[in-house]
Amino acid sequence: MNNSPGSAPNFTKACIVIFGVNIAWILIALWAFWGLIAAAATGWGINRLFTWIEGRRD
């Protein structure tokens, strides 16, 4: 009897979509509470963080 586990499903696309949805509602909530400047600054900071991570991966 072969009870070896199969390969795990690839949830990469689902993770990226949910990440985008979460970032969107967080930025909308920031905009609603503290205004456009706070949401734009947070988006800019996240962009800088991702650019830094991308540079470290190369």
C-alpha cells in the first residue's frame, strides 16, 4: 500500500491576488482615516521596500 503524500498545490497566484486585495483595502482605509497623503506615503514606502528586496535577490 503506497501512502506517500502527493505534491502540494501551487497557491502562488492566489497569494498574489489576496495580497493585492489586502493592500487595496488597507490603503483605502488609510485614505478614509488620515487622507490621501498617508495612503500615498504608505504606498511609496511599500514600493521602496519591494524595490530594495528585489535588488537584494539579484
